[in-house]
Amino acid sequence: MKKVVVAIDSFKGSLTSFEAGKAISEAVNAVYKGAETIISPIADGGEGTTQAIISAVNGKFVKMTVCNPLGKKIQATYGYLPETKTAVIEMSAAAGITLLSENERNPMNTTTYGVGEMILDAISKGCRKFVVGIGGSATNDGGVGMLQALGFEFLDKDGNQVSAGAKGLKDIVTIKTENKVKELDECSFCVACDVKNVLCGDNGCSAIYGPQKGATPEMIKNMDLWLDNYAKLTQKVIPGADVNLAGTGAAGGIGFALVTYLNAVLESGIELVIKETGLEKHILNADLIITGEGRLDGQSYMGKAPIGVAKLAKKHNKPVIAFCGCVTDDAIVCNEHGIDAFFPIVRKPCTLEEAMDVNNSYKNLKDTACQVLRLINTKI
């Protein structure tokens, strides 16, 4: 074994993508003396996307003050690649559901304004290319808050900007674009988005994702009507606006705002991360590819990071093994999608808290990887 590429997703709530990669790297070095190990952190477009891309290409992190979903000032971080003037942004850093307690979650009040603030800051630093992950939102404002931060105007009957959150959508009478930040015309946006939902209707963002953000049935009905009105008003300003495009309902409708107002391109999360991290060039001459994530199940083949890595590896006829915190019975379908074998790392009965402890996870992953690699190294 001369070269091993480790491209493993985070074990959410436990190990980051890089920490998991480091544990496996130590196992590789213990079994295969002198082997080259490449750690290429990955994510599927949600939490950890910025960390994965910036770590892989030696970028920088920018910390700034933004509004959280309820307008309170918090510190948020985004990635910055000076050479290519690229910003890597996770909307969840400013508008994520994990930023709020259970009793604070209410999409009528939550805004994407902070996402626009991050974009604005990156523009001021010269960025003209944006990679945006839109998973984990607390919002259902159709991206209006983000657009307001960027100079777009959503006005009520009195000519005032509408209020924050989904409740502001009901008051939109006029949309103006002439005062938007002029540099936006020079910018390109690639959005990591695996959600196929449209903006409105039974398969729209309000109906499908509203409940997990704190919406009641009445809220869902109202928000869907308000988003529909917002879309129709948008079509008067931007005639090509397509409310039926798959992904426009992503992250409470921010997918619609990004595509329609910022000319964004929606891409598979893992495919976008693979492209931005340059993973394929590492795989070309590798002898073994190691991937994985916290939980491997029957849904993992639907756009999740390990399957994306496996698909790329099989393009070059490389063997692939995966490690995970736990597996379900239906995870066997992953063997049909490029993962030759997968291995859960929990090594003895324990509580969930013990299993997710960072030190325990790190040791379990390293020790399990060691044993699997020793088996591969034997001459059977």
C-alpha cells in the first residue's frame, strides 16, 4: 500500500471531518509504514462545508458580526480563498436552526438577513465567486432578509421595507432592485443544494420543512400563500423567475432568492465540495479510498458524502471502504453504490453519550481502522 486517500464526512456531534481523517491516517501509518496518506475533508453541503473546503485548499477563515435568525448580534465565520477571490459560506452560520433554542424557533420571525451580511462582507474583501451551503436553516422568509441586506427593497403599501421573517412577506406590495449592491453583477454563486422541493404547494418549503422550524398548521397555510404572492411579484420584476424549479424551496425558499435574484446555480452538495477541494486529483493514483460518516443507512446513497466519494473512486476503479458511528440494516444498499465494505466503530456496549465522546470516537475509529487495514494487509 503506497497511497491512501481519506475523504470522510464528520461524525456530527462528535468528530469533525478533519479529526476523523486524522484518526484514520494514524491507523494507516501504523499498519503501512511509509505509506502516503492524503486527508481531504469533505461535507455534503450542510454543516462542515466551509471547514472541509478551506482546510483542503489552505484558505482562511473570516470571523464577523452578523444578525442571527432573530436579529441578535452574534459572531459568524465564513471561508476566504484570496487567490481566487472566493468566499465559502454556510447560511447556517447566521440563519441556522441550531442557533436557536426550541422555544425560540418560529419561522414567522426568523430571517436570513445575516446571510446577506456575510455576502456583503466578502464582496468588500474583493470576493466575486461564492460557494454557498444552505442546509440547516431556521427560516422560511424566501431569502428576502438576505436580499434586503444586499440592497434589494421589499416594500409595503407605505413604501417601507417589510419586517423580518415570514410574517413580512404578507406585506410586500412592491419589489425594487435598482439599489442592490452593484458588485453583485460581477459575482457568481454556486449553491450546494440536494433538496428538490419547489417554493410553494404541498411539496413546498412551508409544508415540508415548516413543522421542524416551529410552524403550526395555520402558519404553514399562511406562509405558503405569502410565498406565492412574493413569487408572483418577483415575476413582474424578473419575468424568467421559475417557482417550479427543483430546489427553489430549499432552506425556506432561499434557493428561490439565490437562483432568481443572484443568478445562482444549484449543484449537488457533495459534487460541489468534491470539485472545490480537488479530491479527484488525489484519487487518481491512490491504492485505497477510505470514506464514511456518523450514520450509514439506506438513505445514504441519495446525495450523501460517502456515496459521492465512492462514485468518484469507482470512476477510476479504486477500492473503497467506509467507517461510521452506526449502521442500519438497510445500509447494505451502499454496497451497490460503490462502497465495497463498511464498518461501524463502536467496539463495546455503551451509552450514546459515551459513543459520541470525542476521545472515545477518535480511539474507536483509529482502532477499528487499524484492524480492518491489517486484514487488507494479510495474504489470504
